Amino acid sequence: MGEVKVIGSTKSLFCTRIEWALKLKGVEYEYLNEDLKNKSPTLLKYNPVHKKVPVLLHDGKSIAESLVILEYIDEVWTQNPLLPQDPYQRTISRFWAKFSDEKVLLGSFGACKAQGEEKQKAVESAHESQAFLEKEIEGKKYSGGESIGYLDLTIGWIPLWISVMEEVDEMKLIETEKFPFLHKWSQNFMETPLIRECLPSGEALLEHFHTTISFLRSLEANKQ
Ligand SMILES: N[C@@H](CCC(=O)N[C@@H](CS)C(=O)NCC(=O)O)C(=O)O
């Protein structure tokens, strides 16, 4: 069904979720690896608004923003549905996906980056958001039941990226005892070979995070 390309960056969790979706659907694609320090004319042409990856190119049409891309993929390739069929459940999945990007992801990253007096507050705030997700995932193998769906792909960054954030700052962000369901869910998710196949190496990610966090901290230090 037409040519599919992903403009992405292998260390970006937003891009990994697109690769997971395409693989689950059995869609062949070409990966255009972007150097985010020196953005290509192709990226600027196809995502002039945000200038960010991922961008999906399908038959020359471009779609940006990973959650929007996931919905497009699910509508165009209807095999192995990602979103629930029921309109209410579908909406609820979108709610939690938005919540986990806006609160859980940014909160966890903020906790990893914070230093000094800010640290404790940032970790508590991240835990507050994670606790809502823990409740939503409680007792479920995957978010939508027995197969991996839209919300699983959205929160799919948790197992690897959280462990990297924890290692960068030698702290615990999601303790097993506090978040048993997120832990169980992470294990189930990571057991799938297709999921592991698309992940960047933990070492490369750790190095990338060290550099990014140090850079962001130095920016903040200069502001003060
Ligand atoms: N909300 C966007 C976030 C995408 C995003 O932040 N991409 C990062 C890579 S992880 C990026 O392209 N950064 C380049 C920049 O900000 O200049 C999505 O879901 O696609």
C-alpha cells in the first residue's frame, strides 16, 4: 500500500513507537536516520511546524507527531488493530496516552534532571503521575487486553528509558514494590521479540542521556 518512510532518530522513544506499530502491522518501511544537530532539508520540508522526529511519509504525504502517526497507521493498515474498537475505550486510550506523554514522561525526565532541593519534589511529582498509570494498568497483561495496543506502544519507553534515567542519576524512579503492575506490564512488553528488536542499545542511550542531562543542567546553572 504505497511507499512508507520514517524520518527518525534511533535514540528517540517517539520514533521507536512508530517502528513498533509498523512492525506489528507487518508494514515494510525505509528508515531515514536524522542527525538532530544538523537537521536535513527533508525533515524541515516535511515537519516545518515542529522540526522534530518522527515524521511518517506515506506515498509522499507527511504526518508528524508520534501519537497522531500511530492513529494514522492504525486507520490505514487495519490488521492487528492498535486502538480498541469501542468508541469509549478508544477515547480512554487516547486520554492515557496524552497523560503519559505530558505527565509521566516529562515528570520522569524532570526528576532525572533535577538537582539539589528540587530533586525530592520532582521525584514525588513523577511518582504521583506514575501512580495514576499504575492504577490504569492494574491487572492487565497489556493495556487493551491480550495483545499489544496503542497505549502499550505509547508507554513502551518505560522499561528501557526509565532504567537509563535511573542509571544516569543513580536513583530509583519506579520501585518494584511501589509499582508492581507497571513492573509486570514492563516484563510482558519486553518479552515480545519484535519489541526488543527496535530498541536502541542501552549503552548508547545512557551515553546520550548523560550528555543531554549535563547540557540541560549547565543551561539552567547559567540562567541563575
Ligand atoms: N510530541 C512529539 C515529540 C517529538 C520529539 O520531541 N522529538 C525529538 C527527538 S526525541 C526531536 O526531534 N528533537 C529535535 C528538536 O527538538 O530540535 C512527538 O510525539 O512526536
